[in-house]
Amino acid sequence: MEREERTERSEKEHASKHVDIESKRFFFDVKENHKGKYLRITELSGGRSCIVIPLGGITLFKERLGEIIEEAEKLIDAPSSF
């Protein structure tokens, strides 16, 4: 338990935002620990899951995410294929 408390105290939060979409809540947190700076995206919807992206790769992550969002936006008004 002492180790967990020490780990939590050594984490620094730089920015935090959240958004609610349907029955899900997403948290976007930029943090820093002894390993470096990172973006953590957490989803809460009955359970909890998260992904962690080191800030060294954030530009590439943003580019790929932007590309897939563009494709997904095309499907919003498109008729279903089912």
C-alpha cells in the first residue's frame, strides 16, 4: 500500500478534460511520472478501461486518429449496410 501511495504522489497532472457521450464518460488526462509525460484516455461505462500514449508519439497518434475520424464521419449520415 505504501508503494501505491508513493506512486500516486509522484504523478503530476498537467491537464484534464472529460466528455459525456451517450452512456459513456471519457477522461483525457495529460500526466507525468518517473517514466515521462503521457496522455491517458479513460472510458467509464459500467467498467473502466484506458489507453496510455507517451507524449513522444502524440503527433503521430493525433494524425492517425484524425484520419480514422474523417472516415467515421462519412458513415454518420450514410445508410446502414445491414
